[in-house]
Amino acid sequence: MLPSRSLTLDDAADLLFREQCRRQLQRTVEARMKYGFCRVSRPGLDKPSSRVFPSTQAYREWCVANLPAYLGYQPAPPE
């Protein structure tokens, strides 16, 4: 519950986060394990083959050609 005094957005967010943590700690360990992980398909990485690259540049080129951008293996845009 939020106190009645005037709070900044950061204070309110902090209190809400703490309340969420308290609620989550009331769950069983099994429930926390079940809902505590997000399973994501990683196309190009989940295949069992092993890869060896002759250079970092070759690895980066393979990432650009074979992995989707949402996995975060693409080069950063220039600033």
C-alpha cells in the first residue's frame, strides 16, 4: 500500500516493486521456478552443432547472416 505523502515517480515505482517482490515470495519454490524463467527459441543457436570461427570478424558475419536481430547479436548502429 502506498503512503499518503506526496511521492515522486521513482519512490512510487520502488514501493510497487517491493510489494510485487513480497507477493512473489509468498509463492512456493516450485511456482517461482515454473514462472521465473522465460523460454525463448533461439534460431541458429539452439542447433546442436559446434562452430569454430577463424576470426572474430568471421563470427560477426555469421551472426548477421544467421541470427535474428531480436537476439542482440547484430552490430550496433553508428551513433
